[in-house]
Amino acid sequence: MSRVIAVSNQKGGVGKTTTAINLASGLARHGKKVLLIDFDSQGNATSGLNALDSGIVNTIYNVILENVPASEAIVHKTSPDIDIIPAAISLAGADLEMDKMGPGKEHLLKKAIEPIRDDYDYIFIDCPPSLGLLNTNALTAADSVLIPVQCEYYALEGVTQLLLTIRLVQQTSNRALSIEGILMTMFDIRTRLSVEVSQEVRQTFGKLVYQNSIPRNVKLSEAPSRGLSIFEYDPRSNGAAAYMELSKEILHINERERRA
């Protein structure tokens, strides 16, 4: 049975798209079939995988607002070996268009991916850094939420706002929504700030925080400019090692949950 995971944090610059791309790629390297949905109008996941060229007709906008089947918007990648539904700038107006709709507008993405859900082991949704209807659609469609948190001051503010949104979605459109985990990103063990923020987040959220964290690594920043995940760009980098270990941790947790 597939697992749909929304990668979300209302704060920008926390490594959300980097995590969506590289975690999806890491799980694919473990033999899992993975789909990444770019649900951010900035289209960073799309450009980071070089998934939108002149030959691409349909994007996630066409899927949720023009009833184009999700299967007709999928782009098959080989480096990394994942599928992606790309986003374009047209998605920027989707919130306003959905706001004019009647009941059920929170379920557009969930209904759209239902026919293809069982084709994948994991479906990741790269959410926009906001709390509008696009984000609500993502959380309604997801089984769980993975929250990247940058090791900086005020790191908990974005998490607190997102948790309030998650509770609201649980009360209204997705009672079963859970927290997949909280991921510390841009961690630098050499700085006191990183260590203190990491300790604070772990004290606040306990076992929800992954044991593995993602280091500050220039290779992770460079990889999207080549349209590659970190595993193709520099498989020996600290960033590649960190996302591989995170992939293993998530697989272990999910397997344990299934057995339970």
C-alpha cells in the first residue's frame, strides 16, 4: 500500500524541496517506486530535476483544475529513477481559483491522485511555503507530513503554525493525517547555534524528530543547477550520505509501523 507524504513548512529556505527531491531519490535507490508532485508555483522541484521542457504539456495545475488525468502529467526520470508531476507558474493563481469554488475544494488533489496512488510505494508532495488552499489540498491528500526545520533562531515558529494547520485539517478534511517526522536541516555541528536549536527541537518534539539530520553541504545546493539529485551529482558527499541514512531510517520506521 502506498504512502503519501507532504513535505511542508510555512517558512521558506528550510530545505523543503531539497529534502523532497533527495529523499524521493534515496528511497528509489532502495527499490521503491516513487512519485514526486511539485505543488509549489515556484517550481523548484521541477527545475531541480529538469522536468519541464518544451515537450511537456500538462502540469499539476491542469490536473487539479482542468480535470486532466494525473497519469497524463507524469514525467518519467531516469537520473534519478523517479516520476514527477511538474509545476509551472500557472499554479500561482490556483489558490484564488479554488477559493471561488464550493464545497470539496480541499479534496481536489486527493481525488486527482487516487487513480494512480497504488502505482507507487511513496508519493511525496513538495508543498508551497504558505498556508493557503494549495497547502490544505496537500495535507488533505497526504497520509502524513514531513517537516524540515532549519537549525536557526525562530525555527520553532514555522513548526508551530504548521501544527495548528495540521490540527485544523484533521478536524475538517483529513482525520487520519499524522506527522511523519521532523527533520533537522542545514545542521553544522561546529556551531553552537545548530547544536542548541537541534537540542531544543528534540526536547520539544521527542521521538517525532528523526535521528538523522541533514548537514550544511555545498553539493546539496549545487545539484539542482544540474537537474540531478545529490546521488547522481556527488554520491560521495556528506549530503548524499545523510539522505541515504534518512531513507533507511524512514523505511525502518514504516516497516515497523506496518508490522505493528
